[in-house]
Amino acid sequence: MQKIYLAGPEVFLANALEIGTAHKLLCEKYGFEGLFPLDNIITGNHPNEIAEAIRQANLKMIHACDNVIANLSPFRGPEPDSGTVWEVGFAQGLGKKVVAYSADLRTLKEKTQSILHLGDANCDALGMAIEDFGLTHNLMFSHNVIASSLEACLVYLSQNASLTHLS
């Protein structure tokens, strides 16, 4: 059974363990084993030690998986969670299959303008240009976003199980 690392900001939710369990059950429905970051047993005495233990455990999970499904929905602004984006890049660098979903499939420009209340401006409040290629996300990982839900990504992977990687 192929393993899927379930990347995303769900780990920050109050009901993260319940969400992780539901995501893993959905993976099973499509013939995959879901690996949720909070499945790791983490120990440590100090915040820095705990943070490093979490990082190492998640890296180990990504190494052990065949695929990654990432939730790249907006997180604390128009962009996805930076840790999740890092995991996407790391997994791609390892040659893993990576697919992603987002609850908001507007273009990055539209999301940025709306979420940051910029009207139709082409720059943000600091004068930085807003990326405008008509893509849903930053051009470096927009190609991974194939759906608006975890289940749609699982359907895609189950129908394309013979692909060796998606870069």
C-alpha cells in the first residue's frame, strides 16, 4: 500500500487529531495509507528541542512516503502555510509524487488583492508587485494544485498510481 504524507496547516487546529484521523480514513478509502504529522511521538524539554524533534520526525515521514498531498489553501494571508510549502519542495526534491489542493482557487493576484484589501492595485502596501501569471499560487508550485479538496487529490492519485513523480 502506498503511503501519503498529509501536509498542511490542519496541525494548528484545535481538533487537529480528529481531522488527521478523518484524512487518514479517507486515504484508506482510496487504497492508501495516510501519514499525518501528529502521528509522530515527540519528546523534549525545551521549545527548541521540541521544534527540532518535530522537524526531524516530519522529514522521516516524508522520506518514508510515496506521495505527498498538500493543503495549499490561504493561511494567515493570501499565501499557504510556509512549512507546508517547504515540505512540498523537499518532497519534490526527493522525487516524490506531490499533488495539492486549495479551498481558494482564485488567481494569486485576486486572492492577494482581496485578502489584503488592496482593491485593484498591482502592488501591495510596501510597493511590492503582486505576482500576476493568472495562476492560483506562486509559479514555483502552482502546477501541483490540481483540486479544491483532499478527496479529489486522492481520486487523482488512485487513477494515476503508475506515475513515478509529479514535479
